[in-house]
Amino acid sequence: MEIKWNGIVGHEREIRRLREMLREERLPHALLFAGPQGVGKRRVAETLAAGILCGREEAPCGSCASCLAMQRGNHPDYYLLEPETAGKAGRSIKIEQVRAMQTEASRMPILSGRRVVLIDGAELMNEAAENSLLKTLEEPVGQVVFLLVTSARASLLDTILSRCMPLSFGMLEQEEVRTVLMQQGISAQQAERWARLSDGSPGRAIQLVQHGGQEMQQKVWEFLEQMEHLSMRQVFVQGKELGELSRDAVGEWLGCLLTLLRDLLLLHLDGGSMLLYHPELRERLLAMLGSFPEQRLFFLVEQVRETQGRLRTNVNLRLLMERFLIQCAMTR
């Protein structure tokens, strides 16, 4: 895939600022790209990395040896550090990975004038990894720029945050998400639907498509219909089923449930406007309002958000979902 600024949808202000600093050679040695998951932070960081390594006036040019190496994924002066999974444990960045990166980053650049290290999912560094990276940010060796990408800025050490120039990335407009999806080969009709359910995150919309979003939404709808009569036996059966899914799939299940709960709240407030995530389900949702008073809905939304937060930690998925389902059963 060609890496160029004009291939990015959205984030015009942030991109303009980065391009100005790149042209004027005012980039700091460390930048922090923070914002919601799946909105394109890494894509912007990768393009900036290509621009730094390119070095031409309108970088990245897309045609020099450096840009071609970035497009092939084998640039000798670019280092990508991202979380790894070990067994059933959650994804994390360990100190061994940081030490390997530090060794590479300290070497002289080969193809470009400097090196670039991109750390994606920086919030998933363990404590030892964070402390080791902090020392490198405090006393960088050689010509190297660090680009940290995170969806949970508050999880990082304050001392790391203080040594990075922050850039904040927000959600995309629905039409922008639709454009991204159509660039991925998704039909206009389907792109419209998934963009509406994406909450401004193209990454989330793409995951919905890849993980069988329609089938998942049907399962979540069935769960919502059965919640009024949820027994302890069903709690443990469904908890086991959800616990056997991947973390990403569990996250999408929770996200789908959250959109339905929000729609029920909107229907309580104004009878349902154009703001519904699922306008095609409006009549069926209206019929369920009696089972979901506002107080119960607010409690359920809070439980979903709390569970989403716990999902980002190294927690047992089955126990996490059993706990969530018990909370749901206790609200009736």
C-alpha cells in the first residue's frame, strides 16, 4: 500500500501541523498519538515515519528508495514495536521487546538520515518495559524519533507523557468512515450501515465486517430479549461461550450491546429520532421499553463500559463475562 498523506481520511488539522513541523524540521524526538481505538492514529504515525525517513521537501514522496522500502515493509531504519500475545495471557509489550528495540535504535541509520521507532499500543507496556523506555526517552542515543500510539493515554506513566509532544485524534464523521470502508471494497449500502454503527471508528467498522457483524448483532439481540428471564444456568453457559471467543470478538459483542442499550435510552427520551444506531429495529425496541426502565438502562451501560475497560487488562475472559452476565441478571 502506498504511504502518502493524501491517502488518509480525516484528521486534517493534525496532519497539517505534522507536515509543517516536518518541512520546517521542528519535530521533537518523541511524539504521542492519542485517541480512540481504530480512528487512524497508526496510519498517520506510519505516514509521518515515512516522511521523516524520506527527507525530501514534500515527504513522503512515494518514489524514492526510502519510501519504496517503507511500502515493502523492509525499511532498515524503521522499527515497529507492538504488543505480543503469550498463550492465554493478554497482549502486552515486555521489557525484552523494548531492549531489542533499544539495541536497533542505537545503531547508525543505513538508508536514511535517522531512525524511526513506532510503538503501537503503547499503553500495553508492562511496568518494566515502561521504565526502560523512559530512560531511552530521557537520554536518546543517536538520530532517532519515537512515535508512540495509544488508545489509553491515562495508562501511561506521567513521566513518559511529559517527554512526548502530544497529538489528540478524535472520531471521524460518519461520511468519512463510509469513505474509508468503500476504499476497502465494501459496497456503498453496507458501508453506510457499518459507518452508522462504528461510533466514528473505521477500525471498529472493519472489525464488525471481518468478525461477522450481522451474525454477532443477531446473537446480541437474542441476548437482550432473553435478559429479562436470564437464569444462573444460562449465565454460566453463555459466559463459557463468550469466554472462548477472542478478546477482539468479545469487545465487539460488548460494543454491539452498547449500541442497543443507547437506542433504548434514546427511545425513552424522545421516542426515537434520526440518532438511532439501529433505525430498522425501532418498533422492536419500542416494544421492549417496558422491560428496560431508564434506571436499569443507565446501570447496564455503566456495566458494559466497566467490562470494556477490564477487557484491556490481563483478565480471564470467562470469569469477566460471567461477572458481567450476573450483573445483568441482578437488574431485573
